[in-house]
Amino acid sequence: MGLAENAAALAAGADAFRATPDDQAPLIDFNVPDPDPNGYEQIPALLAWLRVRADIKSIAKERVFAGQNWKFRGIDEALNAFGPVTLRHGVNVIPHRVEPTFRDARTSQGKPTRECTVTTTWRIYGPMFDYFEAQTIGESLDSGDRGSSKAQSIARRELLFGIGLTPTGDPNMDVSTIERGDAPVRTAVSYANEALDEATSVGRLRQMHKEITQNRLGGALVANEHGDEEQLGALVIRVGRERKERPSDPWATSQPQLPTHSGHAEGEFDADCVGCKAEQAEADRAAAGS
């Protein structure tokens, strides 16, 4: 049998296995309109890409990772959405430069595998054949011969979802808000009343002194249990000393009257004021002993 006969036989055999139109799977209808008779609208690439994003709107996470019950969206969802829409707007997404690196690795079970990292520089062309560039990285582990394909697919997915700023359509976690109000600052009189209450413990008095120092109320004059005026910080320290629970309690040591505050308004803290500095030092000693 000559060369011509062999070719004819092969052609006949191919026809025997060629699918008829009835056997072919129907093509998916992406609802892409026919091109305009005048061709694509001549707009810059960036504007065409914005129109692609406007048409995509969102791509939901509808696939579930087997065994771990978390949802994701993969390269298939990206291509199914972006493919027909980029065609509609005359946009082409082309890898311009692919830079792979490889290294040997092992899985957590010790099985040898290959790691592939691909840095891809993309050019996104518009209908005017101008373009802008973007760069993404894809990484994969594979024990066979598909590592580079996986890494490139991930890089493409990151381009379409990332550069496309494609939302998932999931509910916004910020929709539920909690109005936070500022806690009202307590008055010096309320602190004094709590300090003079017999039910107030020494531990609470220590905490109160820290709060008073933070709120700069230590120098405020309040009425003590005898009706006399006394600085709030000194009152809390004195009452705590009188209610000592243990002989070793640091509040049991002799505490002189704190120096008088001067040079600032009542209730304010002044780093140059002798009274403020003494009050702060006393608070530090009390905190160290707590």
C-alpha cells in the first residue's frame, strides 16, 4: 500500500470516530452579544478593564474544600466569569513574562515533592491595543509533573480576583455595629464616698488610687469622715492604711501628708508640681506592693 493509500485509510478511520453534531456536547451560552459591526469601542485598556469589573460585580465562594468544610473560589470560577466578559469588551489578558523557580521539598508525611513558585508579569490589552502591566505570584507543591501548571493557574487566579478586585458577595461583617459610648469620669466626691464606705476592701482602695491618679483627681479636696477637707489621694491612702489586713501590707507603713499642689488648676496633673510628683511616687509604691 502506497503513501496515498495509507493516508486515505487513516482519513477513513478518523471519520469513523469523528463525533456527529448530535453527539457533541452543547456549548455553554455565556450570553456574550455579537460584536458590533463597527468593531469594539476604541477606549483605553484601563477603562475597558473597569467595564469588565463592572460587569463581573462579584464571584461567590460556592465550592467546599473536601474534608475541611471551608468554602473557596478557584481558577474555574475566575475563567468562567472573566472569559466571556473580557471578550465582550475587547480585553485580552496575556502572560508577558513567566519566571519560575523550583526546589525539592517533602510533605508533612515525608513524601518527596517539588515546589514551584512562578512570578508572572501580565499585560492586559484593551481594544486600542494599548496595555497596562500587573504581576502576581503562584506557588504549588506537586509530586508529579503538574507543579508549574498549578503555580501558573494560581498566579492567574490571583490576577483576576486581585487586580479585578472581585468581591465574594458575602455579607459585610461591619454591617452589625456596636455603638461605643465613653464611660463617664467619676467625680472626686464619689471616690471619697466609696473610700469611706466600711465595705470597701484594701484591694479596692489600691485600685481606686490608680484610677484617681490616671484621672488626675488626687489633688481634689473632698470632705473626709470628720467633715474636714482632705486631698482625695491622701484620703484613700490613709483609709487603706487604717484598714490594713496584714502587718506586712505596704499601706500600713507611715504615710506623711502629701505636699500641697501648686501652679495648676485643681484636679489637673503638672509634672513640675511637687504635690503631683509626690502623689505619683506614692501611687507607684502602692502599685509595687499590690
